[in-house]
Amino acid sequence: MSDTIKLADLKKGEARCPGAPSTQDIIAADKVAAPGWVRSESYQFLGDEDISKDRYIDPAYAKKEITSLWAKTWQFACREEHIPSVGDYHVYDLGPYSFIITRVAENDIRAYYNACLHRGTKLRASGTEGNAEEFKCSFHGWTWNIDGTHKETLCPWDFPHVEFKKLTLPEAKVERLGGFVFINMDKDAPTLAEYLGPAAKSHIDAWKLENRYIYLHVSKRLPCNWKLAIDAFLEAYHVIETHPQVAPSNGDANTQYDVYGEHVNRFISPLGVVSPHLYGKISEQDVLNQFTLGDSSAMGDTKLSVKDGGTARAVMAEMFRGMFEKATNTDLSKVSDSELLDCFSYTVFPNIFLFPGISLPMIYRFRPDPRDHRKCIYEVLFMRPLPLDGNRPMPAEPIHLEDHQSFCEAEGMDPGFGAILDQDTDNLILQQEGLEASAKPGLTLGNYQEIRVRHFERAVDKYVKPNS
């Protein structure tokens, strides 16, 4: 956007960082062109009114969410590799709800409500997985086949009023996409494709995430409402203050924000370029050095230089391309510089983030703490391409951190990224307590850089009506 354009002349939502190239300008200058899903834009001005703080601090609001939001939305329950064989199951808990995600046949996955139809005992404990030929209640022995049909009841003579043939385990709806298993408790819910919308669905299809597996899974309880935790990861506006160490090579104020329908949004945050906040203070060589030199670098002590007239971004793209080609024994000559470098963050409402980039493919998942609306469960799952032999490794077992532990303490966690997660989450207790102490009834949002927050909270409003 030209500096000669006055803010007063712009319509709401049109303002962009003055004097800085857009994300699309940066990508257009790359050596290897990006695919259409990268080069597209889908911003929409959605208003500028404050967001009510009650949604984050009111226990009555949290109670409404359980039945009006969580019971009516599509959510990621597990990956297909969690249940690769017939009879495999994985228990997924969400607030008070619990489901046994079970592979009944090669192409038949079901989600049973995890409760005995006798007196309600859980058929499988929370957090468990394994392989079963039947689901038997540990209390009185009532038993179901893995296809959900009733198998056996102790002393059936005492239940002449029960039609056992009709006593099948209730199910939630199940759909699969990109190796993910999604469930929805609403029998009248739209299909997953309708829920995502055609644009977002086409993006996810293009990534081929079914060809990746989970190699690291870290879980931690956070001291804030689940929506505050999600909001914290929806924008790059906080980078210069919260993560100053990455600003020399992160185009935070250049970041592009997009919304798709009601349930999906994204940002593309360009890497290998200096933050506009540091223009004139950081050279192209400084940008490259952050990745290749020093304790906080991403590449160890590899010494590389930017030639006269060149850019750190171009050098980094070739460096990453060579590294990943060697690691995967594949030709990446046609893979765009943007896919190799940039941070792509897609949020699928209500609680997952998909990061499909090649350099750091991962998933975030957020769930409310069933006992305290002021806390939530945060998971980060890192993905890798399948091994060259085609054999799919079993997904990593979750590492559950204690509330006081640093993400850096998780075995296998990159220390630099663990420190970033610590910085993000350290802000959240202050925000939760600050909202509860504040005399101001709402949160004020930027029209562009915080559009994903507004879009997300509009989706919340769709499901949780004030007087419902």
C-alpha cells in the first residue's frame, strides 16, 4: 500500500502496514512459483464492534457451549493411524462427553458414546486405546460387539422388558479427511465438506496430509478459557512484543489474513524477510544469520552468505529445499519457496489449527477443561512425511506436561520452538485474570490483523445465543 494513501481515504478493513510489501508481493518475487491455494486471498471486513468478555469468564456461558456448540460442530477426534487395524479403538474426550473411536472394518470407522447402556459406566477409560473384540462393562459385564450390536447381558431373565436386539451403542457422525477422523454429535449436521466450504476443502485436499504421521505429541493444561488460548494463535500482531527474537526473519506485519465461510480461516506469515517494525535496522545477512548462526538458530552453525542484490529468503529457500530433498529422497524442485518457508495456519472451528507447510507441519488442538472454564487442554502434534519404505509408523504417545513445566522439557521438542510456545502461553494467565479484573466490558480488535479472532468469535456467537 502506498504511503501517499491516507487512512481517511480507505474503507474499513482496507488499511495495511504502510511502506511494507504484502505477503502476495513477497511470494510473487520467489524463484519457484506458489500454487493457487497459496496465491489466493479471501479477506472480509466483519465489523469493528468490541467482543464481549463474558464468553471468556462466565461459567454459565461455558455451560451453554457444551450443548449448543460442542455438540453441534465437527471436531478432530484422532488420526487414522491411531486405529489402523480392525478392532483398534481410541478414546476421545471432550468436556463431559466421551467417545470410543473404533475401526469396525477397513473402511468403516465409528464413534460410540462411551457409556454402558445398563447403568452408564464408561466402557473404556479416558485416554486409552488398544484393540478389542468386544466392549464389556467392568461393572456388571454387559457386552457389545465392535459393530455396536448387543452381545451379552448377565442374567437376561431379569430384564424381560429390554429388547436386546435394539440395544445398540449410540453413535456420533463420523467423516474422514486427510487422514483425520472427525466426529459430530448432531444428527442433523451438514456434511464435513459443506461445513468447511469448497475453498477450504480444496486446500486441505491439496496438502495430502494423509501421507504424514504424528512423530511428536505434547499436551499441557493452560490457565485460561479455551477461546482465549485459540485467540492467542490467530494473529501475528503479537510477534514483535511477545517473540522479539524471531522478528528479524518474520514478516509479522506483512502477514496475510483470510476467512472462508463460517468455520475456516487462515493466515500466511512470510518467513525469511525482516519484520516491518525493524526496517532499516536489519540487513539481509542479519536475516539469514538468525537461521544459520547462534544458539537460537534453526540450522545449527551453517555459514551462508547473501550475495550482493540477493535476499535471505532466496538463500533460505534453496537451503531448505536441499535439506528436505536429502531427508525424504524426493525431488522438490517444483515445490514453491513459499511452501518451504512460510507459516500457513488454518483454523477449523471450533478447535483445531492445521499447519500444512513443509518446514514445520503440525496440528494444534484445544479442548475445554471439563472441571474449570478458566482452564483448557492444549495439544501440539508434529507431523512428518511417511518413510521412504512406505510403512506407516505408529503415532507418538502423548507427552503430558505438568502445569508448571516448560514446553522445552518435552523430549523431542525443538528448544527454540518450545521457548516460543512458553512465551505464547505465559501471556494467557495474565489475560484471563485481566479480563476478570477489567472495568471494560469487551475486547477491541484490529480490522485486519485480528480478523481471524473476530471471525472465530462470530462462529461462537452462531452456536451460543445470548438467551439460549
